[in-house]
Amino acid sequence: MKAKTIGFLLTAMLMLAGNSLFAQKEKSTATTVIKISSQCDMCKKRIETGLLYMPGVKNATVTVATSTIEVKYKKSKTNLKELEKAIAAIGYDANDLPADTEAYNKLPKCCQKGGH
Ligand SMILES: [Cu+2]
């Protein structure tokens, strides 16, 4: 094989390797939408602040009107189950996971279910 051909092949291989590395980096974060039992802007703030303290959480945005939270997280640091557990620990239902009773009872009345 000619040196030029080998050089071309090497370049092609490096480009492929670079592409797959890039793809992995892209896939290392995920965004999920979780159904939650939030009632108002106070809930929004409480849940968003709580989640942002979690390792691996990049972004957390509650939409009060739809009672959902959109979370962007690092897949190597956390996962959907951990996020649901954290929300439940703050006092809110998260998808099928019910809120922690003790935390829920500590919420202001207006933030409990049907509280507004
Ligand atoms: Cu509230």
C-alpha cells in the first residue's frame, strides 16, 4: 500500500472515532418529563430548587398549568427513578411514585392536593 493511501485510511478512521465520541457526549444527557402533584408557584419553586441540588441535574422546570416537570440530567449521575424519589421526598407525587407522607404533611395547606 502506498503511504498516501495509508494516510487517507488513518484520517478516515480518526474521523469515524471522533464522530462516535461526539455521539456519546451528545447522549450523556437526557431530558424527561415527570407528572407531579404541584399546585402553585410555591410548589414550582420548592421542587425546582430541590432538584437542582441533586447531583447530575442540569435543569429543572415545573409547568404549573400542566403539573409536570421537565428535567435535563446527566445519565452517568442520575436516572428517572432517582428523580422520582427526590420529588417524592420533597412531598409530591412523581409519576406513579406517591409522595413521602411526612414531607407531604409538612407542605403548606395550599400546596397539598386540591389546596387551591
Ligand atoms: Cu404550592
